[in-house]
Amino acid sequence: MARASAARKRSEMIKSTHRQREFEWMRTHADEMRRLAGHWVVIEGEELVGHGRNALRVVAGARRKGIAVPFVFYVEPPDAEPTAHFGL
């Protein structure tokens, strides 16, 4: 029982910090996010890896840089209708 509890705690700790640096970058770079409106963006840690209007090209560029599982998201233009974009 103690093993299961320890494994669960490790799992919870991993979940709570997973991609935390990327979300923090998004929160603290509002000006840059505005300039990226209409683009797909890849961030790794605190680094902007790439961006562009074609998600597949942006992700391929990140993978060429050695990022196996890129953190990719779309920045909505400020005047866009609410939509849902499903990532890769």
C-alpha cells in the first residue's frame, strides 16, 4: 500500500509541474503573444522555438531541432470568432 501511495504522489507531482514553464512563458510574454496572433507557436521551456501559419511546418521545425514532443498552440487574433483548435 505504501508503494502505491508513493507512486501516486510522484505522479501528482509530475502532473502539477508538466509544461509549467511553457504556461508561465505564455503568461509573461503578452506583447510577444499579440505579435504572434494568427500563428501556431512552439515553446520548449522558456524558449520560443518557432512559429508560423502552418502547424505541420512549425512542428516539423521543432522536431528538426530535437524536440520529440513539441508544446504547440495557436494564438487567436484578437478579433477572431471563438473557435476550437485541436493540437498535434
